[in-house]
Amino acid sequence: MFVIFNILLLAVTIAGGSVPLWSPGWSERSMKYLLAFSGSFLLSITLLHLVPETVEISGHKSGLLILSGFFLQLVIQRFTHGVEHGHVHQGGEHQHVSITPIFIGLAFHAFSEGLPLGGLYADAAVVPSLYLAIALHKLPEAMLITSLVSFSSHGKGRALAALLLFSMITPLAALLSYYLGLRYSAIATLIHWCIPVIAGAFIHIATTIFFESGTRSHDMNWKKWLFVLLGIGLGILTLTGDTH
């Protein structure tokens, strides 16, 4: 199942990221509800599954690691300019933004979010829940990176190449962390220490999405609340598979 999950994650990312290439009507505004849904689900999975697991593994030190991850995401955001939580940098004030640091920052982010996918957890429901949360999170990410590369280079070929490269990073990180963790105990230990840091980054991304996805005044209309509640509800449903 582990390999199948990674293949599905790769396929979903490529399929979702290709939308801007064949849909002329695509825009940042049109996906604000997808962002609200994916952000609330990611936050739910992080708090309901990932954080309890990190506390169980790392004890009281997990709080400091989660806090470190939260502020590490602020550093990454200096390079990505917020693309991971729904910002498009096209035209106007964002014309000066270079695609290279954004892609490097997103590549680092994509690799880091793949590391917990290869971890071994006490609760069997953690892994499929994480895969679903990250897949939903990567949909808008992939759409934005494809749109940004296409806009900056004016070519669908380069945008597709960037999408394929970006789509492979997270599954590759998951495979590396899983198989290297099984073979080397030191790497397994390192991954366990990385998981709460990544959980902190997820909390930063998800909460930022709530306030900034598709709105200028950080408003929460009833449609956005509906998608947020749907994301939280889906996250709570994953608790039915809790094996603790």
C-alpha cells in the first residue's frame, strides 16, 4: 500500500497541477474554497494525528520542535512568497518576483512534507490520513507553481517540466525516509525528530490559509465557513480508524 499511496500522490499532483495548462478560466480566486477545505483538513490531521504521535515519540520536547517548525515556515516563506498557502505572483506588484527562489523554497517544502509520510506510527490511521491531507494541500500548490512558471516563461513546456519535477519530490522524500529509516536506525531517529518540526510548519500553513485564501480583507463568508467545516469534519472522520 505504501508504494500505491505514493503513486496516487504523484498522479493527483500532476493531474491537479496541469489544470492551469488546459483551463483558460482558471484563476487564484476560483480555488479559494479548495484552499479553505485543504487547509482545514491539513490542520485537523496535524492536530488529531500528527501532534499526538509526536508527543508520544518525543515527549515534552515535541512542543519546542513544533514551535521551531512554525517559525521555520516563516523563513521558507521568504523564498516562496506564500505560494504554499495560495498566493499567485503574477502581474502588478509581483512582477519583480523571481521564479527560481520560489521553486527552490517550494522544493524544500515539498521534500520536508514527504518525510513524515515514511514514518512508522503507533496509529495505523495516521499514514493514509496524512497522504490524503498532503495530496489535497499539493493540489493548489501544483496549480500555482504551474501557473507561475507558465506566466514567467510564457511556455507550457517549461511549466509541465516544472510540474513533473515538483510532483516527484514529495513521493521521493516519502520513499527515502521509509526505506532508509528501515535500514538505518540513526535515520529513523532523525525522521522522528523532524516530524514535530514539520507538524509546526503544517500548522503555520493551514492557519495562514484560513485568513488569506482568496480574500483581501481576511473575511470568512458562509461558503468559506462551509468548506472549512467540511475539511474539519473529514479530519474527525479519520479518527474512526484510530487503533490506539
